Amino acid sequence: MQIKSIYNRNIGPTERVNISFGKNSDNTPKPVVLVGENGSGKSTVLSNIVDAFYEMAGKVYNNVQERDGEGYQYYKAILPSEINIGHEFMISYIEFCESNKEDTAGQYIFKSGKLTYDEFHLETGVELKNKRIWKDEENFKDIFISKKEIEKVFEKNIFCYFGPDRYERPQWMGKKYYVSEQDSDMHIMIRNRYDGKLNTPISVKNVTEETLKWLLDVIVDSRVDIKKTNTGLQVAHVDVNEALILNIARENIEKVMGEILGRDIYFGLNFRSAYGSRFNIFDSQSNKVIIPTLDALSTGQSALFNMFATIIRYADSNDINRSIKNYEIEGIVVIDEIELHLHSKLQREVLPKLLKLFPKVQFIITTHSPLFLLGMDEQYGKDGYYIYQMPNAEIISSEGFTEFKKAYTYMTNTEKYQSEIKNAIQNRTQKTLVVTEGATDWRHLKAALRYFQNQEKKYNDLDIEFLEYNPKNSKSNDLPKLDMSSSNLVTMCKEFEKVQQSRKIIFVADADDRNTSKQLTVEGRYKIWKNNVYSMILPIPKHRLETQQVCIEHYYLDDDLQRAIEINGIPRRIYMGREFDEFGLSNDKNYMCLDRNSCGHGKICIIDGQSEKRVFSIKDENKVNLALSKMEFAKAIYTESEEMKNIDFSEFHLVFDIIKQIIEDNMPS
């Protein structure tokens, strides 16, 4: 279930709020972010959404709403004093729809003061399923959806609210000084699932203990029994493939923690006789404990991990497959002040990545953080989510956010970063400069141009040079270290067109981000900016016509792309998603890939050697990584290593033909 629209009038500081919740082309919901100054009504909008959750769940589950005598106490009380000054009524209407349909699946109505049904209908065009509940001059609220449908909804969807009081009790604070309504010694998996109670509380706070209990269950499910036989050690009592699939749930949660900690980690268990915590977090590289217990996390790290672990835990409580396929989790998650307790890096770089792990969850968020919005731009693209500025719910861009203009800008707009870019691009010749999206792309293009000019005597009149640089995290100091994401290319085009450039600068981006493609091309052709600035995306090579999204590695034929390079005695190579099933198991059942989102029939996503994209042999207890990094692959081609002799560069002519056309079409008259 998803929210389709919200219509609010005269509630608190807001007079008129209309919010539409759009979807992407694949029917996944776009996140909605509410921004605005304190007191502008952001939390007011959320309060009615959460109230709708309570009203819906309260019709079926007997432990959701607080009892008050023979009835129950509202989560959100109807207070006439909340009516916006100068008006006679306030009203909130929320329309729900099914995830894959546009038809109305539920209606929430909250009304106080004097308003007739005809007036409501005339302004909104809404027909309530039950008009009889309407009282022109009285206060009321209800949600129109049958108990049978509510049961189905809560079986398939998660509904949770992370409020500004979602802090976790510090390890050092005595328990008597912190009281939580969710404190319980009962193990969640021991509870009766069908006792008329909702085991996934809507409001979430102080859930570290619940998270830990659940994590122990997940770890136990992912482990196998070993028995000794005459022929050696064997797996007992369980199917290996089943264990591997259950292990995916554990790795999904480890990925969340790894993103937060900024390193590759795994969860481990101490022996029951050991002192200290039963649960530890280990560094994958050193196999040493880095976090002795969840309580040892910082307040921000703990709140962030518990937030996203709760999303998986809630889905897992209804269907264990949802923790295995977290990209299939559906529901609505409301987060107030999402940046609470979080350092700037977690706000910008980590939060948006974690949100994107759950593409079918509808996130409704409030924030004061410009850094978070910058990260959302980079992860989702400017068209991939909505920003509504309160109190009028006006759709804006991240740059239009009023607090954005007040705060310091991050990375791409800092003086240091701008000076690094300008120094790297500083004009030393009159040659056309080609700036690529990635630090590997220029190596591939330069190697291909060298081949064409030396072997085929082609493009000898193409007088260009490439911006040569290393990634920001490179340990090498021989070249500038720059961050050149596709969104950065767009920013650079906008910046460099402001001033006349003494030579042509052509920015080249991968064709794997539709939002970027729209900004860097015009009707499928290259784009002419002002002042000698041009941009293009990689055209689709003939052997990849089944897709419209390619990166530079896709220009090589499969036989060349899959050539192995021996590193430290281990043959490694580039893999593609279609070599594995949706669970990450290779087609020959011998290998496992950790990047399940990139795997599956027909997918050609490049799987390289990053920690979260490892490929390893199922028979290898150490899980040695067999995937080759994009940089190692690019360097081997660029330096013409023995393994990369006689590479087929034929499809690269598509790029150089466009570069040549840009130069020739825009010669001075």
C-alpha cells in the first residue's frame, strides 16, 4: 500500500497543503521530503499520516490504541484550537492506493469545525466511501477500509514512524532513568503471531534490544551444522543452497551496518562462556572485533542502524523472504528530522544510499539538512524524488531550499574542490579537452584512440587530450584526485559555461543514469552549452542494443571483458549480472555474488571487486574475492599488459565519431 495524495486545510500553521505522491516508470514510489523552517507545519503533516496508521491498525489489532475507559484514546486528538487563525474548520484527507494500482484502496478523514460535505466535495472532488459519517458542525475522524483488507495490508506491508524522540538509551545510562513503552523481556519470535496483536509497533524508538534479539535469530538461521565423517567434515541437517539463501538476509543487514561504519564488516558471535557481549562486529579484512556490542555504537550510528534494521525486521516478521529480498519490501516509512544525531558524512553519503536499498518502500521524510538533499540528488537524480517546501507544500529543487542558501555547500562547491578542478583543467594547450565521468573511462578511451591512430591510421586528425586523474580515494599521488560522478559533470557544465573557455571542453558521461542523460544530451544528441562547453553520453554499441544503459566497460566484447588477470596468485576478472540468478548464485552453481540487486537473467550490470560486490567460490571457506576491480581492468588495458593483448576496440569509434562531429560542427566561422 502507498499514499496517493494528501489534502490538508487550515491545520496549525498551514492553510492549504496538496501533496501528490508520484511513481517511477517501474511503479516504485518516489521518496517525498518535506522541508521548511521550524513551525512551518512539516510535523503536522506527518502527524496525520501516522494517525491514519493507528486508525487503520486499531480496527484489527487490540494492542495498537491506548484504552480510555470503554473506548480508546486517539493517537492524534482533535483540538479545535489547532484550527488556523481566521478559519472555521480544519480538515485532513489522505487517500491510499495499492502499490501496483492507482485505484483508491483506503480513505482517511480528520475534520474539526464547520464544513459541509458538499463544500468538501466541491473543492476536492473526493467522494467518501461512507458519507453518513460526515457531520457538518462536529468533530470526527475515521478511515474507510474493511478489516479483511487491513489484515491483508499489514501482512504484506510495513508501517512505521521514526519520530524525533527515536533516540536510543546510551549504554552508560541506568535503565531506571529511561522508560520505553516497548521494553519487554519477551523474545519477539516466541510471541503468537495470530493473537490479535500487532507485533510491529507503529512508533519506533529505543529498539536496540529488540534489534539484537532479532539479529541473533538471523545469524542462527544463516549458520550450518558441521559433522565429522570418515571422509572428512560435511554439512549436516541442512541444504547448502538453502543456507546460502538464508545467509543473504544476514549480509543485507551487514551491508547496512557497513555503510554506516564506512568499512566492510561481518557479524560474529562469542562463545557462551566468554565475557562481554555475545554479539560482536568484525572488520572483514583484519578479522578483528571493531565494535564489541550494539550499545557501543555512537548515538547517531545506533539510531541510523536501528532505523533501517527495523524496516527489514518488520518485513521479516511477516515473510522471511523479505529480509532476503529487501528490494521487495513494501510499505510506508515516515521519518521526522531524518538527519537527527548524524554527522555530515552520514547525512550526505550514507542516508540516501540506505534509503535506496528499499525501492518499493514509500519514504516520507522531513529534514533541515542541505547535505542530505545533495546526497539525494546524487543517488536519485533531481527527478527521482520530491521536495515540498512548507507551509504551502510548494515543489522545489534542492537548490531552492531556503536553508540550502543559508548553509555552507558541500564538496562540489567548496573553494578547495573548485580550485582542484580548475588546476586540473588549466589550459596548457589549445587541444580540445575531453573530461570523462570516471577515473577509468579516460584510460579506456585513450587506449582505444592510441589503437585507432597506430593500427588503423584512423582519427589522426583528432587533436584532443583527456583530463587524466585518479579517484578521490586513490593512494597514488601521480595525478590529481577528483570526484567525477555524473552529477558532478552536470555541475561542471553549468559552472564552466558561465565563462568563455579558450578551448573546447567536452564532458562524457556513462549512459547508466537517465536523469543525467536528460541533462547532458538534447534529443539523443550531444548538447551545446555556452562558451565552448559541450556534453554527451556514451552511445549504445551494437552488441548491447538490448539495453539503453551502458558504461564504458560494455564497449568490449564479452570474451575480452571476461579476460582474467592474476593478482597475488588469484585469477580475477570482471563479471556481469546475467552470469548469476536473482539470489546471486552463478548459473553453474559454483560461485556466489554479493551484489544481488545487479544479478539476474538478462542483466548486464558490471560486477567488479568492490567489497559489497564480491564474487567467490562456494567451496572456498575464506570467500576469496574473484572479481576484478574496474580500475585494475582499465590499467591492464591502458598499459597493454600481457593478458590484454589484441583487445577489440572496434565499438569505441562511436565515441570518437561524436567527439569529431562536435569539433567540426562548432569550428569558428
